[in-house]
Amino acid sequence: IARLSCDVLALSAEAAELGDRVTAPDAWTGASLAHAAVSAALGLLRSNLAMLSDSALAHAPREEAETLQHRANALLDTARIAVKHVAG
């Protein structure tokens, strides 16, 4: 869910960059919802990883979660800047 939501967020950020005053709010809504989905999915993943008895098994998924969260945050910033530029 986190990976796919991050992909949706990337598309929303691109739509924000290519959009105009009419479509910018829709792109921002999509970006915000996709970012929330990424954060929620990663929160659930982190909770599940914390329950593992073997912490070594959690290392790779935890690293991927961090990467996805950073990507999602950057994409949300991209969308925010684009919408602000287009919509004023």
C-alpha cells in the first residue's frame, strides 16, 4: 500500500506541476490523500516490525519504510510548491 500510494503521490505532484488554477486544488487533494495513505501504511508496518522477535528481520523493511517516507515527504513538498505557484 505504501509503495503504490507513493506512486499515486508522484502522479499527483506531476499533475500539480502541469495543472492550472482549476485543477491545482484537485491535484493537491490527491497528493494529500496519497501522502496520508503512505504515512498510515508505514505506521502499521513499523508497529508490526516492532513485534518481531528477530530485529535483524526488520532491518530491510525499516530501511525501505524510511526511504518511502522521505520520498513521500519530498513529493508532497513538490505538489505544495507547484499548487502555490499555479493557484497563488
